[in-house]
Amino acid sequence: MSRFRHRPQPGRPVALDTPILHGDHSRPVTRRDFLAAGLAKGAAVLAGSSILSLFANPRAAYAALSSDLAALRSSCGIAVQGAGKIPFICFDLAGGANIAGSNVLVGGSGGPLDFLSTEGYNKLGLPGDIIPSRSTVAGNQVLSNIDQRLDLPFHSDSAFLRGIVERAAPETAARISGTVIAARSENDTGNNPHNPMYGIAKAGADGSLLSLIGSRNADSGGNSMAPLLMIDPGKRPTKVDRPSDVTGLVDTGNLVGLLDQADAVAVMESIVRISDRKLGSVNTNVSRDEVLKELVRCGYVKSADLADRFGDPSTLNPELDPDIVGPGAIFSSSEFASDDEFRKTASVMKLVVNGFAGAGTITMGGYDYHTGERATGELRDLRAGRCIGACLEYAARRGVPLMVYVFSDGSVASNGRIDDSVDGRGKGEWTGDNGSTAASFFLVYNPAGRPVAIRHQLGYMRPDASVETASSPAANNVNLLVETVVWNYLALHGEQGWFESLFPAHGLGPVALRDSLTGLAPIVSGTIG
């Protein structure tokens, strides 16, 4: 394939799923390069054990309630649904997406509404007539350019925002707040250690099936790397980016299908009891006899537990979840069938929100969209917003809290030329990479009511829309940006006091400085320790 075949033509938008190659960029070589350009779309198996069936004695079978196996479940280390932590999903927008200004408002030291200069907003793609400090006149109406439906201030024509509120119901939006972090990062590289999932897992997030999942088969689960000091090889994310990855996680065996789910579970529970009685009178003549018996015993218990929780196919399959796909669902059947990003998002949110996984990364490619026009970036931001909103709405329908974190490797800037096309929306064209205009943000849904915002912004920008690198530890150090996100995850549980012991080599400074990096007040009680 020629590197010029998909080169953007000045003033002409690139279709939503068409890759982007720039003449001033090197030929894509790595998978990260392919993701950033949109040339690539951004499995573990748990099986029921059937070993040593000689212990099964059908004449000793009897029916009883599963509560008598609770102690065995606990001793075998079978996880409960989730780990009592807030589910966490991060969006890795590969290529250097715009976040600040045209999407989430980022201001000076006074917060998002401490407005930048007109020239600064111009660099962020906002011409003078729609900058946040002014109002827009439409007919007889005077409209604000600031939207706070999610509590965190967005530009009123933010493509992220339009996508989020398209999927998240008004009552869901009313229970959301968030914080933006002014933090520069390098452009178009996977070497930014942006991904916080290992830190989130260390803070206690876990799932009943998996600790971490990601839509890429990578150490971080996403496009960007994870901070080296946080990586735990034992919790490497399992790749999940489609419904078949989800349904392939568990094999409940042939018994479920031959019998209905309840009968299959009863049979397996009886096998556990039979085997447990038999094990008490058998000597395996193997050293460490009790260890072997425990392995056999737990194999049966886990089989029964898997059948109990996952024998119904709709338990895991996002396609069969009426809140995800179908009439009145988050995605229509046609949308779900035609859009890979929707299927990917649904697969990750199904596992994380329901507690089957503790945290997940959704990588979306093609965000290197400085194509000399605006429409391409707007349409891709809109789809990202729809996916973000889908996760928040699914959490609302499940009645559980959710933290969503959005980041990208680098950012873009405008030279002020306007794209007046329908999809360009009269905004500044994206004309080049610019890591100094970068930012990240997180949104938190709380079913009990909107989280209380302590700070809507961490760090700040100079009037010219470049990140003030001395404004926070995260402003010019991506490793510390990740630590800031993990600090805020702990803060949502009221567990900031554990940060020092969990991350003894952290770089966020003393407690007073760390406290100044807290965005939202706690929404749940902590469970660490």
C-alpha cells in the first residue's frame, strides 16, 4: 500500500473509518503507528475442571442449597462480583486528539472559566465568535458557549459532549461530574506511559473473572504504555475487543445445555459434596496429601460456581443484553452490527461495569486528525463521545458508579483557518501536532447523586493555550499524570491515606500537594485493608 494513498487532501474531510497518513510523518511501521493513523482497529479461557471423576459416587448424591458451599468457595479463593471498588474504564485515543478548549474547557490558574486569550482559543480551534467568554446569538436567542450539564464545563458545541449526551439520559448526566488535567505529552508515540490500569488494580480494583482487560494485545491493554514501576506481569490485561472475546472467557462444559442451568448447578454441587466426603476417607499416597485434595476439591467448586454464574449465555454476551442492544437500548441493532467501535465498547463495558473485570482500556484509532480541515476530527470526536456516553449510561442502568478516564498521546493545534462545512461547524481547522495543548479528563457517574467537585481543573494553561508546566506535577510528566489519576481513584473511595504505602516511589510530593490534586469528593466507602 502506498503511504500516499490515504494522504488527506487540504480542505477535504476524511471519512470516519478511512485511515490518515500525513506526508510529513514517517511510514507506519509499528502497531501503534497503524492505530494512530486509523489503519488498525483498536483470550483467556476459564474452564470447569473434570479431573479425577472417580470420586463421584452417584448413590451419595443429594440435593441441598448452595449456601452449604459458601465456606468452600471462600477457601478456594473464588472472587465475588468485583472487589467492592468503583469500576474503571479508560479511553486511549491514539494519535493525538484535541481535548482542551474545543471539547473540555481548560483555563488559567482560576479553573476552566478563568478564560484564555482569544489567540489562545484560536490555537484550540475556536474562532473569536464562539470562544467561551462570549455568547452566540442565534435568531432572537443569546446562547452561552459553555455547557455544564455534566458539571465539568465543556464547550457548548463539543463533539465529545454531543456524543455523550446522545447516549446518556438526562437523569444520568445529572449524576455525573468530572475534572480536567492540563498535562502535555509527546505527539504520535506509544512511548508515553499514559495508561493507569496497573495502578488502578494496585489500588484494589479487581473482577470476578479477570483483573484487567484491554482492546489491544499489549502489556498496557492499549496504545500507550503503562508506567514501568506500576506494571505487574501477573495482571497483564486480557485482550477483549468484540463480543466473541467476552463469551470465550468461560466454558461451563456440556452439562449446561443438556440440562437447564439450575439443574446443571445442582448436579455440580452434588459432585462437590460427594467428592468432599470421599476425599476425607482416601489417602492419595502422594506427599502433601492435603494440597492435592484441596486442588481436586476446588476444581469441583469452581466448576459449580462457573455454571451458577455464567450458565445463562446472556450473563456475559453483550449482544444479548437488552440494555446494550435492541429497542430502547444504548445501541440499536443496526448500529451494533455496523460499527466495530460500538461492539468494542460494549464488550469492555459489559465486563467492567458488571464486575467481571476490575478495569478496562478501550483504544480508538485514527485520532492523528490534523488533516487541514475540521470535519474529520469532529466526526471522530463525536463517535468517541458516543462510546464514552454509552459506558456512563450502562453504569446508570446497572445502578453502579463508574469512573471514565480519557487521554491521548499528544494533541493538535489550529492556525485559525475556518472550516465552514456542515461537519466542520465553523471551527478552526486542525493543521498540526502540538503536545503543549494537551489535556486529559475523567468523568464519574454516581447513582446516589452527582459527585461533589472539589476542583474541576488540575494544573492550568497560559493565556496562549500552552500548558503551564509548573502548574502541577502532572503538567509535564506523563508518569506523574498517571499517579494523579490513581490518586483521584483512591480519593473517590476516601482512601488517599493508602497512596504512600501502595506507591512508595511516587513523585506527587507531600500530602498537602497531593491534596491539591484531588478533583472530586469520595462517593463510596473504601475497602483496602
